[in-house]
Amino acid sequence: MLHSDEDKSNVVQFPEGVTPFVHITQNIFLRRKHKKLKEDDIAICECKYDASDPESACGERCLNMLTNIECTPGYCQCGETCKNQIFQKREYAKTKLFRTIGRGWGLIADENIKAGQFIIEYCGEVISSEAAKKRSHAYEAHEIKDTYIISLDANYFIDSTRKGNFSRFINHACRPNCETRKWTVLGETRVGIFAMQDISVGMELTINYYFEWYGGITVRCLCGAANCCIFLGAKSQRFQEYNHVWKDGNNSLSHCRYKVEPSNRSRKNYNIIESGSTTKKKSQRIPKWKKSHRIPKRKIRSSSHKQVIKGSTRRSYQVPGDKKLKSF
């Protein structure tokens, strides 16, 4: 892949085996410009810095911080002492790239990190959901295995496959020690990685991808956690019964079929059940005694016309809450 002269200067040299990419320090917007924050829309907190109380400078009591909004320079009464500009000042924790065993490259803590601490921003190219779908298909067609696309909001995604930072190396875990949080910074939504617990030097940083499976190649989860879901996206609705082929220790191909069944409906845990390739799904019939106890439907009379409300069939790629990865 070719880059402009400006981009080449940002290429970071990594150890042999790491797929090269352009290192960036902030999101790059394609086909749209950065939002210009209007003065009327600037959120101004009520914090006032007191030299005798260091925590008074936009700390945990700051209204902006409590609502995941960073203070705007020039409008915060704490001035340079404001502590609520971690994205803008890139107050990242010290991390280091390392080679995992069987899981590619990962990121480890290079200093002790406290629970709740901001670690790094997830940076990349901000693209539309339609563009993200096309890119995903293009990557698959060109057999690009290492792709990094996450959702930003209902309409946009962040793709750090070609351009990004060290956050792209954070691996998935079903029991992670980090999480993603969305913040509003100067009018734009940005994604940050935060520690869920105290992390010691040398510990690997992990997050839950909340991967949604829509078909295509299945990816084995190798996190090793007691609650491991075996496959990325195994808990998504579209992860039904499918065939999976892999190589065993003798380099011979093995062929099995897996299906995901809920082990406890209240907890929504899933077990991977191995079965023969000829296994068929049985239709579940409702017992007669259950049918007799069904709650009758309520009839609503209207004055003249019947009103029918149909559910939407539009496919949405919005990811609610924290970070989720998708397979298009």
C-alpha cells in the first residue's frame, strides 16, 4: 500500500512480523470534516482551582468529567490546571508491544496502572457504516487477516487497519482488565481504553470486543478464561449452527459442527456443544398444558380503522454501549 510523503514520516518501525501501518495521534475523518464546536454548545463546568486543594482542578467532582465530556481550553475556569483534558493532551499510560504465545502481537503495561485510569485512545480513520462494510469485504478478498474496525456511533466506524496507534494491538478476552468508554471531546465522539482494575507492570492489556457475527469466517477465541465463549461472536443472535474446519497437531484437517445453546437463560451463558456433521435441529413443541395457560391477547377496539404497527426490518450497525467489533 502506498502512502503520501506526509504519511511516510509517521510510519513506525516495529519488530519483524508486525504488519506495517501508518502511526497517527488523532482520528482522520474521511468524506467529512471535524465538527466545529459552537460557543453556545460548549459545556462549562463550575470548578474553580484552589491552590490549597489540588483536587479542585476539574477532578472527580467536575460535572463535565461525570458526563464524559472534556473541558474546552479557554472556557474552563481552572485554566492550565484542568485535569479533564486527557484526550486532548494525550495523557497515555506507558505501554509496550510484545509477542504473545499463539495470539499474535499484544500490548502490555510498562508501568503500574490504577483502576479507572485512562490508558490510550483508539485512533484510526473515521468512515461511514457503508464504507466499513465495503472495506471489510475488500480486506477479506485480499486475504488481509489483521483488520481493526470498531463502531464509533450509529453512523460511523473507526478503521485502524491502515492508520492507527498502539491501541490496535490490544487483544480480546472474555474476562478483560480494560474497557472502552466513549467521550465527547470538542464536539466529537472519541473512544478511550480505560483500566477496569489495577494493572501491574508486565500484565497484558485486554478488552472484550463484543464481537457480532454476521456470517463468514469464524474466529477461535484463545483468551483461556474460565468463561471463554470459544468463538468470537458466539453470543450474537446470528451465530447459529455452522461448520468449522481447523488443523490439529498432525497438520491434518478436522471437521466438526458446533452449535451454541444457552446453559442458563437468566445469565445468558453459552456452551459450545460438539456434535456429528449429520446432527439435525429438532423443532421444539409447546406442551398442551402450557398452551392452556397462555395469557389471552387483549383486543383493542378503534373507532373506525385498524392500526397496524410493524417492526423495523432495517439492519443497524450501531453498537450500543462499549466497544464492539463486527464481521460484515
